[in-house]
Amino acid sequence: MEEIIDLSKNKLITHKLNKNRVNLSGQNSLEVLEMDPWKLIDHRRFDIVAKYIYAWFKEKDLKSTWGKEIYDNHLWVFNQYDEDDGFRKKGINAFIKSFDVTLESVKENGFNDSISLIPISKNNSPLDGAHRLTATLLYNQKVKVVRLEQGDVNYNYEFFKSRGLLPKWCDAIAYEYCKLKRNTFIVTVFPNSTYVKEEVKELLRKYGNVFYEKEVDLNKKGVSNLLSQYWKEKELVVYPQEEYRESNLLHVFIFETNDDIGYRRLMEVIQSEVGMSLSNSQEETIRLAQVFLNRNTIHFLNNACPIRNQLFEDAFEQYKKILNGQKKSDNFCLVSDAVRTIYGVNDSIKLVYIYRETHNCDAIHNLLKRGFHKSLNSAYEESIDDIIYNPENHFYYQGMKVATLKIAKKIKKDSNNYVDWFAVLLESIGKSLYSFDKEMIKYNIIKKSKILRLKFGAFRMKSLQVIKRW
């Protein structure tokens, strides 16, 4: 419910808005509204979720640079660290310092409407104040806004993708959105679908909005693993085994709607079509997002031959049940022999896990009580947060985090099978990661060259100003 706060004079409002970002011409009257910030976040502000990830990492004091990495690079492609709002923040450090101050202020005092307000479009899209809005999301605070007769801004995933934001960061942003918003769903389009990509997007926009889309390439083994682990018997018919190819290109869409009737109509359409699937709950959406939006999970599907070890599967089911019951699975990650068994490299019944210390974590006591192997936290304390919370260092297996083979190799150097499975590591992971490394190297070269040009340009302008004074 929006609460209208009566302010008689427009000047009391307009001086709290950034004139460089909004157009106040033609505004006869203004009023301040108090709103739930979650109602202002949708597909048009992909950037706010990137800011949220950084803020969450900072609030949790995680020993990982992943949150900062996403914030840094989304900001770089957005404005090259140069704010055009009149305050002239320049450089990533200036942005981080300013954002940290905002986070601390909102945490301690809530949203301070005596200093500023958030301008929104007539369709409730934020026009300015993304950092302040992010802080209210993180700390669950109401926000004061002013609705203007102004069109929307559209900083959606296509905007960031076209400016060069790498898929690994886009995927992480999209996954976080699925966790944050309950009304998100995943539409999976298999190669045997009669719909082409643009037709699917048109269909989805009829009933809601597309927050994100991507293509996922699975080989025959990848499709088999995907359907057996994530769809089971219920939906195996979406892509019959006889139609599996060496390369199977799936189109994945993250769809959002606030219209229950629209969702049901969309479900009816998709259920009547061959080769399409729509998630039916947030839980299922998150599980599928863990697959499609994590490149390590895709690698696992395409390369793993999970051993059917009943003792291991029974132990894993207990592990999963305990963590899901306590809602703590995000803070745990399987390592060591469990990684290799899940991949099919060896056949072990050991489940060794790492975890991040949390208050009153009954899950740890329940795991120890049932005989699970004691956590190895003390062996690699410095990197534990990065393993658990940086998606580059883990994949998902039935909703549980599992360290990558590369990370497990570092942890388990004393394994008797070290030579054997290190060879498997090189064969299975080397080629796939090489392309990602090339992509990252290219991105960094372009970014650094642009930064150097900007610095040289700034130095040249200052030099010319000095010469003119002489």
C-alpha cells in the first residue's frame, strides 16, 4: 500500500531530486510516496541486482572478492567509473567509498528523506538513486519516492550484454534475482520445440517480462544427466532420448509475472507444446537456475558419469535433508572424495564438507551426530568464503554446492588417487575453461587499454589548463 505524504510546496520536493537526472518540466504537482523497494525492481534495472550482490558480500563480511568483482565490472560497462549526475564521482574507489557510506547510513538510520528522494517514472521504474535503493533492499527499509511524468529508463540485461558484461557476471546477477523475487520462473526450450527463440520471447512478453535469457549447449551425456537429475520421470517426455544430439542447444529464459491468471495461461500453452517446460515454484526455479546459470554445473552435466553407489546416495540424501531442513545449504559445500564420487572419478562413501560459521547452526551438530566427516575448515580458512560463495569455485548437484575439481585438487593433494584423478581433471576441465580464460583475457585487455586512454586524456586536459594559466 502506498502512503501519500502531504507536502504542499513543490520546492520542498524538487530540491531533494537530482536535476541532472530528471526532467521536471510539465510537472504541475508532486507528492511523496512511501513504497516497498521490491516493487521498484524488475527487468528494467538489471544493475541494481549487481549492486545488491556487492552490498550483501560486504554486510556478511565475506572473505571473497566476487561481490566487488561484479560491482566493479557492471559499473565499468555502465559508465566507465564516471558519474554524470553532477557529483562527478570518478574511479572505482570513489564509487565504492560513496556506496559504503550509503550502506552504513541506511543500516543505522533508514532511508533519510530529509536529504533525498528517489524519482520514479510513471511506470514505477527508478530514474536515479540506485545505490540508495539497493541499501533499502538489503536492510528491508521503506523508501520515499516521487512519481514523475517521465518515461522509463531501461538498463536491462540486453543493455549490459551489448556493452560487454561477461556471461559469468550476467549469470550471477540473474541467479541472485531468482533468489530474491518469488514471482520468477524458468522457461526451458529444448531443440525439438517448434518455437524459435523470438517466438518464445513474444509469448512470454504477452504474460509478463523477460528478465534474462541465455543459450546452454549440452552434449548427449549432458542432456541425459539434466533430465535424470532435474526432471525425473515427470517431464522426461519433453525431449525423448532418441532425439539427443552431439550438441543440443537449449534456450533458457527467466520470466517474471505478477499476474497469476497470466501465469496459468502461459502454463497451459507450454504444457500443450512439445519440447518446452515452465517451472512451477520458486524452489524449482532456483534449482534450475543453479544448473543453467553456473558454468561449472554445465561442465559437470556434460562430463560426469555419476557412480550409482547406494551407500553414498543414502548418505547424500541425509546430508541434503539436514541442510534443507535448516535452510543452510548456501553456507555448506562438499569437498574432497565427495567431489570425485559425484563426478564419477572414484567410488567413495565419504562426505566431507566445509561450511561458514553461523550462529546457532544446528545443521552442523546434526551432521556430526549422524557420522558425517568433520569439516576441514581449519585446512583452508583463508579461502573458505571464496569456495562457498564464489560461483566460479563450485557447482550444484541436486541443489547442494560441490567444490569444482580444480578446487578439490588443491584441497586433497594427499589423496592416494591424486595422479589418476589429476589426469582426469586436465582432460575434462582444461579445454572448457580455456575458452573462458580467453574471453576474460580479451575483456581485461580492452578494459585496461580504455582506462589508460581515459587517464591519459585526463592528464592531457590538466596539462592544457596549467599551460593556459601560464
